[in-house]
Amino acid sequence: MKKSLGIDIGGTKICYGIVDENGNIISEVKKKSTPKSSQEICDTLKSIIDENYNEIDVIGLSSAGAVNMQNTRVVSSTPNLPCGYNEIDFSTLSDKKVFVENDANCAVVAEYRVGAGKGFNTVLMITLGTGIGGGVVSDGRLFRGAKGNALEVGSMKIFADKRQKCTCGRYDCWESYASGTGLKNCAISGVKEYAEFKTSILNNKTTDEITTYDIIEGVQKNDAFCLRVFNQWVDYIFVGLVSLTDIFNPDCIVISGGMCNYIDTKSLEERINKESVVTDVTVRIAQTENCAGMVGAALLALE
């Protein structure tokens, strides 16, 4: 059985481990801090590959950013990684095959093969983090679009009248309402608009001081303001997922990211299926968690 070294390159850490053809992690998962220069990243990756060289057949890299159609370079801006990162030709790191893919694409492959999407034909995965990432696998194939940039779902516009500016500089992107940042934005709006804030456990805080963790804690304590903010946030998640369901007709939606475990997937599934014009979909929470990028990249390299 062939083995792949999966490496997930993040803005703060690089995680890596050996994965077999069935998606099993068969080594210790190790971590290194992400270096501050592109050359140091190259040197670190070469060191990781050398460390595992005799145990592997191929290398799979998961990275933020759009990847070229040859799966050798990251071609878009990656603000959390050093200047010059998108000039790295990853294929030169080893004489063994090196394959790089966008982290959200790697994650959906992992969930499709060994996670919550296993056994389904068409899986749409949404990652709720600071922004929103997305990926689709159908009939075993990853959907990449014309130039490898598909499924930038966080950039979908959900309003047309410039209600809220997104961190990307445009207005009313889905992620400015439905991501972790979006939950914070819902709280900011709620302080101004919801009468419940006057009696909330958070009413001694300014909008700058309220965090997403405060909202979650308030929901767990049945605070009326926090519940209203949270429900508004879930409504925005629902709005985007209905549109994506109608477009891609998945039979499974997998939700990942730090906020996913607070979502009532059964209720969300019922709402989507009631509103959607296509066949019903199952909504599940991701299972591969922090190893998703590493496992997906390893499996893609083996393919």
C-alpha cells in the first residue's frame, strides 16, 4: 500500500503526518511554527520531507489560496503567509511527486473519503472560520472550476445595497455575515438594534469588547440578547446554504470550523429542505477536524 506525506501549511503552524491509501493517519502528527519568510518555509518543508523520505511515495500539501491547474504553485494572495510565498514552485522540493491544493478543497476530499461525507455522491463542505471556505466533490471528483479558483463561497453577495463592508473591501459578502467574524458583526448590529441588550449579561461591555465566545456563553446561559444575535447569525448561514444547495444539488453538506459544533444541524437541514427547490440534503458536522487539510492533501497526491 502506497503512503503519502500530508502537510498542512497554515499562517501560524505547519502540521504533517503520513497517510495511507485508505485515509488512515499511520504516524504521529507533528507540528512546527510557520516561518516568517518564504525561503524559510521552503527549508522547513524540505526538512520535513527529508525526515519522512524513506517512508513515503508522494507528498501532498494543503495551503490557503488559489492553486494553479498544475498543482505546483499557490497563485493568489495569501495575507497570512510571507511575501514571496506565491512564487514558490513546490514541485522542486523533492524528487518525489509533490502535489499542492487549496486547503478547503483538501478538507472536502478528506470528509468525502473518510469523514462525515463518506458514502454520499455529492458533498458540499463549508468551513466557518474568520472567513468562509468551501469545496465540492461529486462522483469522486473535486470541482475546481476553469482555473482552479472555484467555490470562493465566502465572497457571495447576499445583499445588493451596500449594508456592511467586508474585510476584503467589498460590501455584503456572505462571510461578513455568516463567519466567525460575521457573528461578531451580528453582535455589533444587535447592540444598536435589539432592546434585549439593555438587560443582557453583556450590557457592561462595548461593541469592541464583545467576542464571539461571549455570545456563545450567553446562549448557553439563555441570555435573550445573545440568543437573538446567534439566531440571526444562523439565519445568514441558512440563506447562503439554500442558494448553494439549489446550485450544486448536494446530497450532503458538511460544516466545519471552530463554530460548527454550536449549530443545530437537524434544524438547519429541515429549513434548507423546506426552502430548496432541489432534492433533499443531509447536513452533518465535519469529522476529520484539524487533520482535514493534511489528510485530503495526502489522498489527492496519491490519486
